[in-house]
Amino acid sequence: MSNRIITISREFGSGGRTIGRLAAQKLGIACYDQELIDKIAQESGLFKEYVAAHAEDVRSWMDFVSSHDYYGHSVGDKLFSAQTKVIRELAEQESCVIVGRCSDYILGDWDNLLTVFIHASMEKRAERIVNQYGESAQDPVSRLKEKDRKRRAYYQMYTDRRWGAMENYHVALDSGALGIERCAEIVASLY
Amino acid sequence: MSNRIITISREFGSGGRTIGRLAAQKLGIACYDQELIDKIAQESGLFKEYVAAHAEDVRSWMDFVSSHDYYGHSVGDKLFSAQTKVIRELAEQESCVIVGRCSDYILGDWDNLLTVFIHASMEKRAERIVNQYGESAQDPVSRLKEKDRKRRAYYQMYTDRRWGAMENYHVALDSGALGIERCAEIVASLY
């Protein structure tokens, strides 16, 4: 049997990252999220700061239309290809939780996979980014909408699937209604 | 505290009805599904057979454009209004599981509500309708697509929301991947 992998996809501010960490703790397995940045930077040869800023959403269309190499690959393509390699290597290496970075798509053919999507109402997410991340209380909703838009565009561009479409996930949970801890319990129980 | 209600919305052939029954059994509460038909028929004065055939999907656009009463209400409107009354009365009366019939929307403002959506791949659903309901093995996929289309149209018409959109449900489960029994356990555990 291949390693058991849980991928967590999430709306910004839904607490998906925390749910991934908590579920991994309960299961005694690793959770890859920020750690992916280092690995992707190393693999792609791009600066860590660049990877952190660009690994999951479309910052600017210029990222994609400019900076092509000799073979016509943009920096964005290079990043996605490094991301794919790193995520597949991790899955080969150990059972773990992987947060975001189109991991649900990248591991779509993995035979021992649980795909999770975490969402919450705009109101609950706005509350969370203000309280948890110290984001400015000024217009958090605009910030969330912008983040959603970019993440959706990135996912769509590289996977040709609709971001957050129910059929792509084994389980989708509303963390605002159910609570972070309860969501982590469900995810761990499904392992 | 008001009664605790679980609504189960589901794709045809996903086993949502069975999951509702199993979860209700585990919780020792009632599950309303077929029983709704009698109540809606009684409330609306329409034949039971008509209610059964029309209570959840758009059979024909003629249902909606013809047969208007003096006040301009179609038979479809009359049915939906009876359905709304019956479902709200049930919620007032006891904690229970209610399967389908736009109950997630009808009880949208209920303060002690868990909304569940059950889905599965086309392949798994086709397998299920052939095995469980003795549906013809001939082209079950076309039959499912037709059912999906009608159910979606009905939901959209009466709720003005997108059917199966993640944000409308606290939990969405892929019964094909997780299994019927496991889904029922999760639903019951979230009660």
C-alpha cells in the first residue's frame, strides 16, 4: 500500500492550515505547508521569497506572460513544475498532510489519498484574518475577495478545473460553522 | 434551544437517503423522506402520486407555465408552498433528519441546523442505481445526467441558489470514496 496522503485545500482565512496541522498532530504524521517553500525554492532555483509570494496565487498576469526562458516556459511554469516534483517526492517518501499548492490535483492519481476542502463564510473569514493574522480591520472583505480571485485563477490556470468544486474533494467542511477543532477531528478520523 | 435539524441534500444515486436513515437511527431521531410525500399531498390537496413525481425535480416546463390558478400560482408553486409549510412544521415539532426537497434552503434561517450534501462520482452512482434500485443497466449515466439536470433546475428555480454549491453546506461528503456507513457516522457525530 502506498503512503496515505491528506491534501487540504482551503479558502484564505478559513483556518485550513491550522486544521491540517492539528489533524497531522493527532495522527503523528508530518504536515507540509510553509516547509514546502524551502523545498520548492531549492528545486526551482528561485528565491524563497519569490516562491512564498507566488506559489499559490496569480500575483500579476505579467508573471505568466513575461520572463519566458529559451523553451517558452514562464517563471510561473517553472515554479509549478518544481512544486509538482516536490509534492510527488514527499508523497513517495512518507504519509503526511499537504496544505494547498494544488496538491489535490498534483496527487489526483495517488491511490491512497484523502482530499479535503475547508471553507467558511466571508464574515467568519474576515473575523479570523483580523484576529489571527493581525490583518488590518479595514475592509478585510475586499482583501479576501482579492485573495479568492487570485487563488481561483492560479488553480484554474494550472489544473483546468474549477477551484472549490465539490466533486474534486472527498470531504468539504465549513470551519466557520463546525469549528477548527471539530474539523481537525473529522479529517483525522477519516485517515 | 430549538430542535436540532439535519438536512441531507444529495445527488441521485449517491446513497444520501440511506445515509440520512442510518444517521437518524444512530441518533434515535426520525428521518423524513418518503413520509414527506403523504404530508405534502395532504397539505396541498394534490394526489400523492403527483407529489411523489414532482416534489423535487422539474419534470416538464409545462408544469410551471400551465395550470395556473386564479391568483396566477402554478401547481408547482402550490406544491413548493405546501412543501415549505410541512418542512417548517416538522422542524418546529421535533429534532429530525430531512432528506431533500430543498429543505436546506427552506430551513436556511433555522438556528440549530446542520446542512449536509452527499455526492459521488458518476461511475459510483451508476453502479449504485443499477445494483440497488434495479435500474436498467442500459445507459445509467444518461439517466443520472437527466436526473441531475432536473433536480438542479428545480432547486435553482425555487431557491435562486446554485445546487450543490459548497458554501451552502456545512459538510459535503463523497459517499463513493468514503462509503455509506462512514458518511452516516460522520453526519451522526456532527449532530
